[in-house]
Amino acid sequence: MGNEELQDGDGSGLRPEIEPGPNPSQANRFYLAALVFMLVGSVLLVPRIGLGLNLWVNELVFFLMPVSLLAGRKRWRWRDVYAFRPAPAKAIVAATLGGIGLWVFNAVLAMNIEISLTRYIGQSLIAESMMKGLSSAQVSAFIFGLVVLAPFCEEVFFRSMMQNAYSRFGEKQALIATSVLFGFYHALNGVSNVIPATLIGFALGYCALKTGSIWPSIALHAANNGLASLTVIAGTGQISSSRLLAVLNWPTAIVGLALALLMMGIVKSCSSPRQKPDTAGRLPPSAIWRSASLWIAIAILCLVCVVEISSRARVGPFSSVIPESQAPQTMSMSAGKISGKINIAVIEVPEPTSESADCSEIGLEFSFSAGPFDFTLTLVAPDGSVAWSDEYSTAETIEVDTPYISVPAEMPGEWRITMDGTTTELTFSAKWGVFPPDSGEKE
């Protein structure tokens, strides 16, 4: 029998002796519903209301509203059921500092995961920062949603509701399951975010478990997202990405992780006596996964990962999303360190029309800033031949803007821009287009 069939008659829990509160079946259904509505809603709403306001809808409507309605319908006290109890100031300060340390570690981890994905699979099709081109109002709305709404709404959803519901399987099992599902949910932001989000999910759940209050988790989440907003601002060009990348390396990551672990120890020292769940009413830990709703949600998230990986590799049915228009395309990337050969971008050159006797042209422009570097940029034709290349080398940190480059596209298919060599503190952007002969569209 699945856990979705174990709810008692009045809906207050899975066993009569368990205190009123959300049960696992409700948590799993809410998890699936939030995922589906967020995917569909983002497709429909982002073009209409923008990225910033769409984040508000995700947090307030898909995360917070269902949990609030459930508490209102059941007449639950948020203080008791959703852990809105006071927490020691010491625990809140420690959680905040822990969030800062974890962000530094996770930023370096995510950056290196992204570099590995780019090197061994391919460049993400979400090549250009999503924040570029947004109005200042949309950027402000996005940052407010990231720093204020997301910590509150997501902690109520994942820690107050889901971790509380899963505690019927045991506190440790609830911590592990909720953290993994929290991290996996961030596949919506890209595969490279899953592991870092899972790690911070463990810290968030640990704070809630040890203090019996949601406030330290909200503080940790807000501190982490507050620093994450720096990367958002960097994406708009308002601060220097190279300066931000200069402090993101493995030595600082280890320091950040050590700070986070130290702060988690302080949080543990602030633990208050709490009544543990009645073991007589506990469900077997294996029952946590006996839920159709949960497995449907996991299948959807797996599909999201498959779509990203296959699009990076330019294989399978999802490779059709590669841009094929002749309109100029752009990409940008950042890395603390690169050593070796990576694919920067793929350029699709269409089949020539029968009326055209001349080949098309590929127009390229590059701009980058970096520390000491020695690398070669290359444009590789579909048959593997080198159509264009240029070497860049310096022992200093400089900014480079290359002049417009025009290369005859003598054959249709996938042309690749590659980078081969070494560099540090790199911020790189490229612009390209495929133009018919004498199109007059070149810039």
C-alpha cells in the first residue's frame, strides 16, 4: 500500500496518534503541482510579465499559497505546525554566516561543474545571461524575489511543510529526502545547480531540525541568495564579473565550507529540547518513495535533465532547438580557470538555395577579459578543417575586443567555435551570424 492511502479519516495525519500537520501524500502532491505549474506558468508568463515578476508568481502562488490554504482549511497554527517559533539570535546569526560560507563553496563547485559539462558534453543553449536586456524594474523585481520572497516561500514549502510531513518516516530520513528533492528541483535552473542546491538543502534542513524553528533556515537561505544576486547584477554588466570571479577559487571555497561547518556546529549548540515524533506511529522509511505523485515529479525533472544534456550534445530529438535563423546569436561565459580545449558555440549554416551561386558568410565578434592567458580561438568547419584561428597571449589581466571577422561558409552544417589553451578569471562573450551573400545585414 502506498503512503497516499494511509491518511486517516479526518485528514489530520497518517495515524490518529500523530499530531495534526501535513502528511506525506499532501507534500508529494504539492511538490508535483508546484513543478507542473511552474514549468507551464513560466512558458506562458515570462513573455508577458517578464522574468522578475514571474519569479514572484512562482514563489507566492505555486509555493506559498497552497501551503497557506492547507493550513487555513485545517485551522492549523503556523507557530506549531510550520515551525514559526522564536529562535535564538545566536542561531540566526550563525545560520546567516553559514549561508555566506556555503554560497562561496557552492559558487566554485557549480562553476567547475559547468566547465566540465561544457568541456565534455557541450555549451549550454542558455548561452547568454538571462538578465541581459532586462529593464531595471525587472532586474529589481528579480533580485527582490530572489533575496526576500524565495527564502521565505521556499522554506515554508520545503522545510515547514515537506520536511515536517516526511518526519513521519523519521527525522533523518525527512532531512535526507527533503534535501535531495530540494536540490533536484533546481534542475529547472540547470543541471550544474543540482548538487550545490542539494548541499545547501542539507544545511537548511539541519537548521530547522536542530532549532525547531524555520527562522534560521530563512536567514541562511536569504544570505545565500543575497550573494547569488551579485552574479545576477554581474550578468547585467553593472559590476565587473572578473572581480567577482577573482575571489571564487578552490582555496576560498574551502574557507567558505569550513566557515559553514563551524556555523552549523554553533546552530547545533543552540538546539532546544523538542518532542520527537512518536515511534509507535512512524512509517517504514522505504514508504517515503511509495508515491505516484513523487515519481511523476521525479520523472519530469529527469526529462528536464535529459533535454539539457541532449541539447548540449546536439543529439536526439531535442537538438532541433539549436538556433537555425540567420539573426545574430550571442553567448557569454565565465570561468575561474580553463585548461584544455572546450567548445564555445555551435553555428548552424543552412543549405544554400538553388538560386544562390555564392556561399554564405559567418560574421564573428569576440570580447573578453582575463588574467594571464594563452589560448587559441578557432572556427572549425563541419568537415573538421580549420576555417579561421587566432592566438591570444598575455601575462597581465586585460580586456580584449576583437574586430569584426568574416569567414566564407563554404559548406552547410555545424561549425564550431572552440577555445584551446589556458586562462584564469575569464569573462567571455561572442556574437555571430550567418549571412547570405550581399545580405547587407553584417555589422
